[in-house]
Amino acid sequence: MFPAQLASSLRVGARTILIIHVCPSLYVIVQWGLLVATLFTMETKSFTSLEEAQGART
């Protein structure tokens, strides 16, 4: 039972390592895209709220 579990976990680990090695650039691109999108939405939200505050002030 234990050797079979070990073999299956090794297989899953090898597949994960393969995926990590094959698409690190894709992963990085996705991470940067999410980061940029988050920052962009935060910036636009703060910008619109600033505009609203200035409009209410004047």
C-alpha cells in the first residue's frame, strides 16, 4: 500500500514539476497581468473618487 501511494505521489509531483518548468513564463505573465489589472482598477477607483470629492468641494 505504501509503495503504491509513494509512486502515485511521485507521479503527481513529477507532473507538477514538469508543468512548473514548462510554463513559468506563462505563470509570470498571468501574475503580472493580475497585478497590473488590480493596480489599474485601484488607480481608476481612487482617481474617480478624487474627481468626485473635488467636484463636491467646488
